[in-house]
Amino acid sequence: MKVEFYGHVRQYQNIQAEIDANLKAVLASGQYVMGPMLKRLEAELAAYHGTRYAVGVGNGTDAIWLALMALGIGPGDEVITHPNTFFATAEAIWIAGATAVFVDCCPKTKCICPEAVGAAITPKTKAIVPVHLYGQCADMIALKRIADQHKLWLIEDNAQAIGAHGKGFKIGELSDAATTSFIIQKNLGTFGDGGALVTNNAELDARVRKLRNHGSNQRNVHSYGFNSRLDDLHAGVLSAKLKHIDEYNDQRRQWAARYTAGLAGCRTLDLPVELPGYRHVFHLYVIETKKPELRDGLVEHLVAAGVDAKTHYSIAIHQQAGYPWGKEARAVGSLANAEANAASCVSLPMFPELTADEVDYVIEKVKEWDQAHAADGSDQPGVARRGKTCASCS
């Protein structure tokens, strides 16, 4: 059996009529940039998140750095994030001209550790950018408390967790802005690239709208700005899919539960954890080998068996060749949890259109490898890497 990693072709086939109708409407309108379909999607995104505003931009990276720039963050300022995530989070901080400050993640959730954030704040700190990694929310209540105490901006990198929520909070509720990516492999993805941010801050919304459109909100009148607009064709695809996002996420959660039940006895692996009261939407289902040196062998075994397993963020940002590439960056404290996550992570196929037979085949092949390497693992089965815990994950 062959099990693909992405299911966007199947997804298109399932709702082709809805997507095609939106695309035809855009084509017939003759308005392909900053047109009515984009306005419609922005209203739908704001309504879905329960925020006052949503702004479509060119991609998820732009969404972060445009938010930073709109808040006046630039050279001489520090922005705290964590390094076991996609490079774009730090890249956006550098594009804005600020210094990226890396702190460790929580050993269970792999999201940013609030205790580490608190220890990294200096007079230059202006913002915190937590990543809702793999589809689970960071501890926004703790981060909001820290941000309020130190008068810092709080911007959620929500590229991986649309539709998720934490215990007592929704994404976008406790921050100044939540950004997202719509590249095709995301839970809500278009046929190409795209991004957006949602916010309740009217001034931030107005500034980002101006920045994304060459510094203009009036024809022929320009100030400082860029070209980062979400095209209406992409907006049409996203509008059709947004109506199904909760259904898609529910199916991801079902497949994740099936993986977790099937792999529960594995002795060489740690499985993902969903914190009580949280809704994890499993953009990725990431297991970890208890010993990093076992990771590549597991991936090779799965690929040889037809399972398109991958590694995501397998080199932490601060460990990338040439770091920090002339950019302003520093690390505060140990990054041991982030480094262990990067060195041992394996992503199993995860998309709503998987079949039970495909998921069971993946489980079979993972267990086959685990049984062959049990002597190399731990004496006890585990469900989460046990590192130095913090209040957010203990």
C-alpha cells in the first residue's frame, strides 16, 4: 500500500463543485485583486474567529512581519519566539528589522514555554510570537499575563492551528493579532500561497491594509508600503473550504486518536499529547523517537514501505548552518527541549481524507519497526518526552 502525506487533491475532488463555483464567480466578475471575493472571505474569517477584523495578505510570513511593522517594531527591538518551528517565524522578525530571541519549548506540547519567555525579557523586548505548533495552542493565558505585565505586544503565529482552542480561550482572543498561512498543506489551504491576520485592533487592521497595498488606501496616494495582497481566486478557494474546516479538523482528530490508540504500546517512541481542555487540530501528527539516532532509520523504513513519512523542523532555527547569518539573534537559557524535538521528530501522514485502511497500515509499519528496535528504546512505553516540565505542561 502507498500512503501519501498530503490529501489536497482528494479534498478538491470532494468539494469541487463548491470551489469551481467560487472560481467562476471571480473570473466572471473581472475583479481578481482586492475584489469582492476577498472582502467576503475577510468577513467570513473574522466571523469564524470572533474578531472584528481579518486582513488577507500574500502569505503567512508576510502576515507576521506586516503585523510587527504595523505595531512599530523594528531595528533595536527584540521579539521572543522559539526555534523548533518553521524558519518563517524568525524570518518575519528579521524582515521587520528586529532581533529574534529564542527560548525553549515545553517538553510535552513543544509550544513556547511561558517561564522561559519571562526569563528572556529585557528593556528592548517589544513582542512575543508564540507558535501554535502542530495544531495545539500555546498557553495564551500565561503569555497574556506576561505581555500585560511588561507591556508587550502579543502576536500568535497560527499557521498550523486554525480551528483550535485552548482551555478557556480562543485563538485571536487574547492577542493583538493572530496570523495564519493558507499554503496548500495547511488545515485551511488554497491552491498556492496566501495568508491573513485577524485582530480586534482597528488601528492595526488599518495599518496592515495600507502596508499590504503599496502604502495606499486611496487610489494614486501612497506612503511606505509593500505588495502583499491575497488574490480573489485564492479567496474563493478558501471561502469554499472554510465552511468545512470544523468537519476537516474533527476528522483529523479522529485519525489522531486512531494513531494514538494503535501506537500506545510502542517502546521506542513518544506520542503527541493534547492538554486537558484544549482542542488540538493536528495539522501534523508528530511522534518522536526516544533516541534521536533512531529517527532516520524509522523514516527510511516507512518510506520503503510506501508510507510518505516526513520530518518537520528537524533542524532547529538556531542550529541552521551559518546562524545567525548576519541577522540580530540570541538564545536565552537552555534550548534542550527544542533541540530534542528537532532531532527526534517524525510526521506521519495526516489529512482528513485518509482512510481507516491507510491509517491502520501506517500503524502496522510503525509498530513493525518499533518491535524490531525495542531493545534500543526504553523499558517502558511512553506518550510524551519527559524533560524539565513547566507550569504550562505539567
